[in-house]
Amino acid sequence: MRILLTEVTGELGRALAQSLLATGHDVYGIAERPHRYLDPGVEFIAATLSHPVLYRLAELADVVVPLPAEGRDLTRPADVARVCDAAARGGARIVFPSLSVLAPTGSQQVEDLVSTGWAPNLVVRIAAPMGRQCDGLVCRSVAAVLDADATGPLHVLHVDDLIRFLVLAVGTDRTGVVDLGGVDTTTVVSAARLLGGVDPRPRVRGVPGWPQLCAPLDLERLRTEWGFECGWGASDAVADTVRGLQGRKISVAGAIAVSGRVPLPVTAVPRAGGVSAAPEGIDGELDDRIDPRFPVFVAGPLSEATAGPLTPMSLDLHLGGLRLAGRSLAALLDLRGAVAGEWESRLFASFGHRIYLGASALAAAEPRLPARAAVLSRRLRAAADVPTPGPAALVTVTGAMSASRLQASARMFGRHLRAYRDAADAERRDTAKLELLRDAQLDARIRLLCSRIHEGWTLSALAVVLAEVAPAQLGGADQPVSVSAEVASLARVLRAHPYARAALEAGDMAATRTGAPMLASAFAAALAHLGHRGPGAVELATSVLGDRPDALLAAATRVRDSGADDPVAVPAAAACRVVAYDTTLRYTHQLRLAVRELGRRLVAADKIAVLDDIFELTIDEALAVPADTRLRIKRRIAERERLQAVRLPAVIDGAWTPVAAAEPARAGDELHGTGLFPGVVEGTVRVVDSAADAGLGAAEIAVVSAADLDAVALLGTPAAVLTDGGATLGDVGIFAAGFGVPFVAGVAAGLSTGMQVRVDASAGQVTVLAPACDVARV
């Protein structure tokens, strides 16, 4: 269907447009001013509602949705009258979110204009909006709660549920009036107590609240005729508003970030326009376009952490978070003009379903960066030969910024990171609990987890910069989880309860809890801390340690009692980097579990063929399930299989062409690298791509990406380990010394599962003794 949204550039309008596009609708939008974060899929016209173009847009539309304006004047009767007239003349139906329940004095007149007009219409009377989005409507609800004298029951409506209902409503032909709100209530006192704990405490002066906050709602029609249920309860919606307000101050147009704080990201940064970089016929559906002013990109760290092209869902999720991270970095570094725009939209970019880092964008910002940040920038783009431009490239910016601003942010960073890690503990849910969620609740959880992962990428990016520029000011973060310490702790409890080991090995947690509750608790804690880890853990479709709890048990069984070894303390700056990234992966695993549960339900409803098909959709598509879902899945599977066979260059300069893949090593070939732990062994190569490769034995030679080394200790005891050169040699050397088997770095290319090799780690040499029968290139 063709949907026209007024005020489409507001927070609510942009989010609704994104959901409608994911459902498969054509979306037109009109507003006085454009917005850089409006999805480019929207056919947008910048004009007032008094402009004649409104009538032409209404003629094209099947449904018109007049949304509240941002600012003090939410609904202007003259504008609504024009929209009603245009819809009637164009033959369009109106779906109108009404504020008459909350502000009857002004909004009831506007509602009457819609309901008595010639156009068929559906009036949706909404309860007090809440949610982490914290737009102008939510800020008014917060102001009303904190400044209210009322004590009665309070109906609220989460913005997520409002958007879900509007998407449902535009797809029907129903008319009339329906009240929309959560089925349960909270009290004004309880809501005020929660909102009063926000840091900084909300100041409501100058923000008008709703005159009638506790008006009754009739939700019978919503339940019986629409069959719609909200995913957020009243108390949970208020708590989610608290999440969104942390680090922000409220205003009449929406919450504003406080300087030096890291608020929860809620606004998506869409893909920017430009020219295609791929050869004809190889361009990926989700590939970025290149701005000719910033043409050079280098393979980023996430390219090393995945075995191949990311699935569309993983790419949509992580690239969205990385774009938000780029926006936060641009704001922190006070970048401006075209450089700031490039950092926001393409500091991280996708080519061939792999993630790249914008070398030109880094180089263009270096004249503005403090000395240490400029050194970090040059190190990140070292693979690309990009000259650093003069300050004139930044237009209005001249000279390097002072490091004092970054130091102030560093002093607050540990506080944000602790809160993020504590939230990961509090918001963790296992598979059994996910199965109990209703569909609407599962939808709400998936959307929240996406926001949390985006927050994690912002914190991870900030940690990298601040650890380089202001390491002395970073502090307060907890020590990262040590794999060896967790496994050793579990091993000690396991040795103390040998009688319960059989039940644990059989996966019977109920029997284990009955016979040895301490062992069951220790195993659950270790799985909670390590279950999200594994090779390629950023990919949602991959298996991680949580899918192979037997591997964790086997790792604990292999540990010998050598006393209580305290883990080595990690310096504060390094700890911040590790904790931010690790917690992001924890949330990624929580989303993985939730998406799998959604996939099982879609398979049962015959909307997708198999569970793994869900990862070929974006998050919004998976939640909306457009009519052409199976066709999209089929097309994307074919595209990813095609891209799997394509090897992209490490550096892209304006355009890229496939790089010839390394030929599989043949019998007699000698590969040379750097030996990091001595020893000579022979064995069969096993390329480790995921936790599904658990059970490495003494006759196997593990080939693993340097980014995934930590996971090897949990997957078995191979005879030797071979890796690429993806991490610094010092980091790999520390792991090699601790693992204690022959170890060679820089020799992974050309090896494949099944090859027979001889490893001489003392000489840094790998000799191929026999080829594999079934070659899978690395």
C-alpha cells in the first residue's frame, strides 16, 4: 500500500516510516524541513501542509497518517483540516493518532474534524506515551508525571506498541474509534519514583505536561475486535523511559544528550547516497555507496572476526550500531561539515557483506585530532596509503582540538560502562523464559536488545579512542571475565561434586540442581559469563559456546588442580576496551536466542521454511514479516552464496575488484610464519569457524582467526594452533605461551580442513604432507 505520513521527519515519523518500509509499503512523507536521518526509501517532499503538493500526495496515497508535530503546538486545526480535505478529495483513508484523552481542550476539536470529515477514518486515542525513544510526546508524559497531583491509576503506551498498532491499522480498512494503551496500569506515584531516579534528574520547567494524565480508557474494542496486545506493561514502559533518559535532559521537542554522557542510542543512521564501488553484477543489496571525496576504505577488525560475509540480519544490526558509534565519535571530537557527515554515515561501511573502515574519513579528520588520537587514526588506516589533508578540508575547523574534552569524557566513561555491564546481567533471559513470552513481548525484547547492542558499539568505539588519548583518566570499570579463571573455578566445584557429574554431562540440570545445587549454580554462572563466546560470535547465525555446554564441561574436566591462581589484573584502559566489546557480544547472544525463538514461531506459522531463514531478513523485516518474505530470503541466500565465493581486497579505493583466492596448499608445500611456542607435531588440519567445531583432539591442528583465540581453549586440546596475522604479535604471543602447544602465527592462508601437516613451531614452518579430500578454502 501507499502511505502518506505528515511530520515524517519527527522522531515518531522516522521510526514509523522505517517500520512501514520494512513491511513492504511505499511511504511518502511531507514536513517543513528535511532530516538527515530520514530513511532514503521515503519519497519526501519538504513543504508546509498549506502547500498544494499535499493534495497531489494524497491522490497517490491509500492511507494518510497525520502525526503530531514536534514542539509546543502538537496539532494545528487548520493543518488537520487541510489533510482531511486532501484525503477526501484523493480517496484516501485517514488513520489519526489522537491526543484527546490526554489534552481534551485542544485535541478534541481536532479529533472531531477528522471523525466528521468526508474521508473514511480511524481515530486512535492513545494513552500517555512512554519509552526509551524520549521524543516530544514522551517528554510531555514525563513532565506530567513528575509535576502531577493526581494519584489514580495510570495507563501508558510504549512508543514501540504505538508504531506496531499504526502499522497494523494502515493495512486494514477499519474505521471508527479505538482506545490504545497497555492492558495494565501503574500509579503516578510509582512512575514518578522511577523517573525521579534518572541521572541527571529531569527538570520539567518549560516542558508542558498532559492536562489529563489519568483519564480512563476503554480497551474492550482493542482486545475483542483488533486482537492487539501491547508488548510493554505499564511499569516496564516507565522503566524503559528511564533507560532512554539516562544522560539526557528533557525538552519540549524531545530529550537532548548532556555533554560528556553516553545515552542509549535510539535514532538509526540510514545509509548515505553515493556511487557503487562494486563491479557490475556483484553489488550487494546492503552495500554502501561511496562519496568520491572519501574514496578509501580498509578491512576492519570485524572482517577478521567472521569466516565470511555476514548475514543480512547481522549486517543490519552491527552496521547500524557502528554508524551510531561513528556519530558519537564525530560529536566527541567536534568534527564538522562534510567530514562529520562522513564519520556519521560511513566511518564504518559494508562492501560484499563485510565491514570496512573509512580510511579517507580518518585521514580527513586527523588535522583536528589530538596527537595521540591522530596516531591511533594512522595506525587504523595503515594498510591504505592515504595522505593527510590540510586543515582547509574541514571547512570551518582549523587547528587540533584540545585533549581536555576527551579527558573529561574519559573520567565519566567507567561509570557508563559499569551501568552497561550491570544491565546485561539484569536483562539476561534464557531460552526457557523466552518461550513463555507472548509474541508482542518477544517483539519488545528484540527491539530493546537491538538498542542495547547499538549502545555497546558506541561504548566500544569510545573505549578504543579514550584508551589511546586519555588512559590515565579511564578507571572504575570492572576487570574483564577471564576464560581460564572461569573454567578453573568451575573445575574446582566439579571436583568437589563428582557424584553429580553424570547428570550434568547428560544435560539434566534439574537432577544436578537437586543433587548438587552448588555445582548447578557454578555451571550456570560460567555459562552466563562465557556462553556468548566462540569463533565468529558477532554473526547471529553462528553457534557459540552456549550452544555447546558440553564443551565448557569438557574444558573444566581438563583442568588440573594447581591451586588457586589469581588472574593477572588488566590495566584500566585495556579493561575498558575488553569489557565494552565483551558485553556487546553478551547482548548479541541474547538477541541470537530471541531471534531463534521468533524464527521457531515463524516456522510454526509457515511464514518461513526453516529457522535459519530468519537471519536472511533485517530485524525490522523479521518483526513485520512482509508479504514477499520467502522471495527476499531466496534472493539473499543466493546473493550471500555468490559473495561467499568472492574474495574482497584489503583496501578499496573508489571501487573494488575481486582478488584471486589463494590456491590450496599442495603436498610438499612449506608455509612460513612466526613460531610463538616451540614444538614439532603432525596432525590433521581443522579450520575452526564456530563453536560447532568443539571437541578438538590431540591429533588435530587447529586453524583459527587471531580474533577468536580466546575461544580455542574452550573447544578442546589440539596438537598445535595456527593462526593468521590479524592481531598484534604481542597479543597472540601471550595466548600462545599460556596455551602451551606448538603455535605458529601468519600461516593460515591456503590450509583447509582435512589436510595432513607437520608443524615445526620452533622454525615457524608448516609442511603439507597430504591434501584434503574435500577442500574448503580459508
